[in-house]
Amino acid sequence: MNSGHCFKRLNKRAAAGVDKVTYQDYQKELGANLDDLIARLKRGGYRAKLVKRKHIPKSPGKTRPLGIPVLEDKLVQTAVSDLLSAIYEQDFHPFSYGYRPRRGARQAADDLTVRMQFGRFGYVVEADIKGFFNHLDHDNLLEMIARRVDDKRFIRLIGKWLKAGILEEEGHIFYPEEGTPQGGSISPILANIYLHTVLDDWFHHVVRPRCEGDAIMCRYADDLVCCFQYARDAERFYSVLPKRLGNFNLEVAPEKTQTLRFSRFQPGIQHHFSFLGFEFYWGTDSRGEARLFRRTARKKLQAVRQALKVYVKENRHMKTPQLLLKITAKLRGHYNYFGVVGNLDELWQVHSHMVKLLYKWLNRRSGRKSLTWGALKRLLDFNPLPMPVCKAAVAQRRVWW
């Protein structure tokens, strides 16, 4: 693995770790630094440094812990992650989407929509693993990797990152007995390897062959949906899933895990399940035929509106053309992900909300109101915000049913 190539892929603006070495600092003597790093790796003198932890806002009243490794650790983790990806990509199942090359959440939602539209499914089990990244068992993970990688030094290197001490914001240090180094570039592939063994292989080789009807799984990281043709298959899976996860030191989040009747013969938004920011529900199209629709989940829509409000409020000091350029990028990103057939009303809600935010906060740049609705309309005529666009779901060539 080319170390210089891995270095170029690092985030140039990322925060420094406990050693306070930035991307620019390391780059000044890049050749010498890389030679020294490689020499330490070869002789076994490499040591994983403390991971600085920050708590970032997640939702009202909640935070998410984010680890900030030192630059050298991120560099070596990137190289190891690429090696593990090359080894395991051929093993991963097509219904696994999270943290994989050329795969994303929107593709997972699209493929699930197409499969359910043309499949024979009447029951859904949606599940979420409680604190997965904090409870991943180190010994189980290293044992899984050892089955595929016959290199003890390589396994020991991964173990160093798993056991690396964490420096909390208050200043105290603790050494984790479980969980992955969040914030490290190695975490996504380690999580996928663990869930590949715990869930994907088990579902493909054990659960599905024992089902009396059709059954599929769609998993994005630790969030998964399983669809079944018959109720007895869904109920059996729902009852066995906690036991399976318990064998690997994991447990389901009760408030996010349920089994429900989900059929084209019971249309209506009241019968829905949530997955990857969408609410899936059955309805009828313009020809009166049953169709699986999606709309932005209510919690996600509320979070998007709040995030846009905070952004405009905090950046209203920017020059208006520059501010509108930033807002345009945010709206396009939202439309690209949530722009699906049946979700146009929700997209227009976000668009209208943004116009109202501009009117409110641009008028608060000074002590007096200086912008009328007519003036705002003329401003947006010269700097138009993008219009919502919806696209139909298209199954990928590499189908998984």
C-alpha cells in the first residue's frame, strides 16, 4: 500500500490529535516522516497514541462521542482499512450497503423499494442495534479477522487501536474493553466485518433457508430491515434475533425494533416503517394500482428544518450571494437524497421554509426591517434557489434478490 497515496486522502482540515500535529505540520517533512513510520511498523516499534474524544450535538439533549486520533494513526488505519476492504469485499453480501465503495443509503432505500414493490412480502421486521459501536466485542472481532487473515502482526496492530486509551474532554483517560475507535478510518470496515458474521452470513445461510416463504434483508451499518412473506417466519426471526445478538455481546434497541404487518392490501400512511430517513408506506398511483411510496420521516424533516434555521441564523452576516450559494448546495443535497416519487410535498415544505428563513434573518442584519417580500422575490429571481425534483427508484444492476 502506497503510504504517500494514503496520506493524500486524509482530511487536510481535520482537527489535530493529542500530539497537536496537523496535516500541514506532517507534510513539511513528509518523506522522512513516512520512512520513520514504516521503519517503526516493520520492527514492531509502532504504538497507538491516545484518542482525543469530543462530544458533538446529535439531537436535542443528546450528544454523540467522536474520537480524534493522531494523524499517524489515521494514516496507518487508512492503509489497513484498504487492505481489509480488498480482502472482504468479495465476501460481503449484496444486501449490505453501509461503508462500502460505490454504495450508499439512497441506493439501499431505492433497491429495497423496488424489491418490495415486485416481491411477495406481507411482514416487516425493522431493527436497530443498541450502541453498536460502543459494545463491539474485541476478542470476537479479532477472532473473525484471524479466520481470514493469517498474519499475527497484522491482527496485533488492529488490537492496538481497539485498546488505545481515550482522553476525555474533562482530562481523564480510560482504556476501553469493548467498542471501536469512533472517528478512526478503521472503524467502518471493522464494523462491517463484525456485522457480516453476526447478521449477514447468519441470515443468508441459516435464517433464509429455513423460511417457508420469501425473505430478504437490507442492512446499512447497524440499521436493518427484514421482509418476510409469512407472519410465522417474521415472528420466528423477531424472537431469535435478540438471542443471536446476545451471543456477540450486542442487543437490540427495543424502541426501534418491531415486527409489523406491511402489505399492499393495507394501504395508508398509518401503516409505515422508517428506514434511512424515509417512511415507507403503501398507497395507490394515478392508475389505481398499489405502489410503495416513500416520504421524508417526520423526525428527519423536523431535524432538517431546524438545521437550516441554525445555519441561516449563524451565517446571516455573509454577503447575500455567498450565503445563497451555500444554501443552494444544501438544498440540492437534500433534494438529491429525498427527491423520490411521492415526496414532492415534503421537498416543497423545505423550500418554503428556507424562503421564510431568508426573509426573517436577512431582516435582522440591522436594527430595522430593510427587506420586503417583493424585494426578496426580486433577489431570488436573480439568485434562484433550486426547485425540488423527484426521481423514480431504479434497481441497481447488481441485484440481491
